[in-house]
Amino acid sequence: MTISANKHNGIRCASIHNLFTAEMAKKHNNANIIALGSRVNTLEECISFINKFRDSEFEKGRHQDRINKIE
């Protein structure tokens, strides 16, 4: 799902497996879409990942340079 989504202009999709990857996807990559595995996580875990992603903020700085290269 992540690979297919990232083929589209302006999409930065991250595959999320835990709270750490949910936070880092936003903080370091400014992801705007996340993909969650229903066979590896429970519904409750997925909800906590979504909340962590939503509540995290992009750190900019050196990470913005990476985003600029991607775009």
C-alpha cells in the first residue's frame, strides 16, 4: 500500500508498526498518509498509532532538506 501511494505526486506515505514509527514518520519525513497492517496490530494499537501520528509535528530543519529533495 505504501509503495503504491508514494507513486503519486505530493504523497508521503509511511508504513507504521509501532508508536515510534508513527511519531518519526511525521517528525522526520512529514508523512501525510500512513499505512497500518491489520494482521500485525490490533485495532486498539492502530488507533494509538493514528493518535500519535496526528499529535506529532514536523521538525523541519535538516528534515526539510530531505523533503525538498524528494519533491
